[in-house]
Amino acid sequence: MEQYDNTMLIRFPAKSENEGLARVAVTAFAAPLDPTVSELTDMKTAVSEAVTNAIVHGYAKGTGDVEVFCQRKEETIYIMVSDKGCGISDITQAMEPLYTSKPEQERAGLGFTIMETFMDSLEVESKVGEGTCVKMAKKLSKLR
Amino acid sequence: MGLECKKNGTVFLFYLSGELDHHSCIPIREELDKVICHYHVKRVIFDFSAVSFMDSAGIGLLLGRYREIAKFGGKCVILCESEKIKKILQMGSVQLVMPIVETKQEAYEKLGGTENGTI
């Protein structure tokens, strides 16, 4: 089993007020690595998008918990955001820039695009009726 | 997250502050729509100077309000210095309908006036 330098798991109900909580938790988790303001903002933005997706789409009909699991190994932060919501039937379509299933809610359809742009890697696993898991990683610069 | 509305001549200034996400956008959208509808707002500066964080919810908020304002033939400008926020706005092509500027003077110019002697 791979050894991580640190891990963190937080779980909260799918309420929009917890989007801020998730950002603060990830910021605090990354703090010992002394990330730059830009790196922190990138991670906060990506987490915000993933958690919002879980709340707005995953649990659009019904309620449940969202989990944010963070791991740190050397200079890399791994973030997993998962829900046990409705799942995504067509991941390729969901990941297309500007695609949104909720235009009436003024969703820009850029959640995954932002996660991809601001993180080094992005993987999405989803099963209809079972939920979605978004895995992201970011290697922080050593030069500070 | 906060919102303060001010009027300078015919220009409405919407000062946003704090963290702008899906959660905080909900009450702000309601408040803005009330003001826009009540005053038939035609010239708007969205001031992002005090916004510390924004995700894609901000794009929806701006484009949605723009659609309302454009119905009355209005114009909007975004005052924003943060490179991160600008990058997100540009990913949503917001700059195609609302110019993004860095100074108040430029913002008033885009609306066809000046800060001291508005249109």
C-alpha cells in the first residue's frame, strides 16, 4: 500500500453552504506545503466546482452526503470528491466545455473544464444510480 | 459575500465582495434582479475589486444579469484586476458581451462617460 505523508477525509450533507467549508478544508490541508496564492486558488476553484456539481447535479433529486478525501505525497496533493447521487450517464458529454444539464439555473457548463485547467490531472468515474467520483491531483512548485 | 449598489448619474455600480460561489450567488442574483427590474438599469459597472474568490457560478450570475439589462438596451462593464477571476470570466466568454477593464476611468469610458460627469 502506498504511503502518504498525510490524509484528510471530510463528509458533509449536500448543502450549498458547505461549498465554502470544502474550500477552507482543502486550503488548510495544503498549507504545510506552503503553496503559492495562485496554486491555492487553483485548488480552491477546482474543489468548489466538484463539490457544487455533487450538490447541484448528483443530488438534484434527493439528499445525501458529499465526501472530500485529500492525500499528500511529497509535493503532490490528491483530491477526491465523491457523492452517492444520481451519477452521470454520458461522462464525455458532461465534460464538454459549455455543456450543462441545468441552463435554467444559470450553470455555465464549465465545471470540468475549470478542474482540468486548474489541476494537473482529472479523472471522473460515475455509475448511474450509484454516484460520481472526481479525482484530481496537483503538484506544487518547489520554488517559493 | 456582500453586495452594495450605488448610483452615479445614470450609471449603477454593483460592488461585490467576498467569495462568489453557487451558494453566495443565490441571494445576490435575487437582489440584483430586484434593482435591475425596478430601476430599468441601463448602464452598469460590476466592481470585482473586493471579490476574493470566484468559481464558474460567477459567469452564470453575470451572463444572466446581462441578459436582463440587454432587454432594456443596456450595457455592462466588469471592473476586475484579479488575473484568476479574469481567466475564469474569459473561459465563459463573458468578455464578448461585457468589456473587462482594470480602472474605474476605463469602465466609465466604456459606458460613454466619465466618473465626474456621467452621461
